Amino acid sequence: MKLAGATRPVMHVVSIARIWGTALGLQHPGLYPTRREWRAQADLVADAVKDLERRGFEAHGRVIGSRHPSKAIAHAARDARCDAIVIAARPMPRRRRWVQGDDVRGVARRTDVPVYDVPLRQADEMIAVYIADRLESGDSLEEALDGIVPGP
């Protein structure tokens, strides 16, 4: 919000539904996001767009399925002609970042636009806020948990 200043630019919210590699060199349906994962990502994007609109911004959102999140984010920013990219990221130990990859640095390598990372609140706090919001909107506890807890 501070980065936008008084200009009130259009905000583009992008969430990545991760596709996890291949099986024996072929795309495998079990490695794609499930409907529940797509829905959970879409709900997160919708909530972020609503929050930005409440704060007076014009906002658009979408969910992108990709094996390479940093590449997908860089392409989405280029297509939207963004002036800056802000990525929410969980702090990771250096070793895990080296093994798993760092999407913030990956995006910064693929674009000329400034990339800012902001620390993401702890997952349990996010889940508590998400559940409280869903319960306040009239959802049952089962419906609130549906987007975050895998079913049987």
C-alpha cells in the first residue's frame, strides 16, 4: 500500500496453482492441482481483490497453473505492463531456498521491473483469519475448512 502512494494504480493479484513436474517425462494428471486446490487459490485471489477494492484500489485477479511460478509471474507482470511486483513470501532457511529455489529471485532475474518481497504471516495465523472470515460470512465450519484441509 505504501509503494502505491497517492496515485492509486491498478493492482493485479496473481496466485500460482503449482504443477509438480512430470512422471517418466510425460505429463501426469496426478501432478496437476486438484479442483479443491484451484478453488482455494481462487478464493485467496478473490479475498485479496476485495480487500484492495475496499482500500480504494482498482484490482483484478487470476489464478495461473504453472510448473515454473517465477516465470509465470514475470510473464503476467509483463502482460499487465506492471511498474512493480510485490511477492508475499515465507521466510525460508538458506539451505531449503537453495534446494527448492527462490521465486522472488527467480522473478527478479526474469524481469526489468523492481521486485519487492514482503514477509507472509505465519500459516496458522492465516488459517485462523481465513476461517474466521468464512464463518462471519455465514459458512459452516465444514465449508470454511473445505478450502484448506484435504478431505478423505
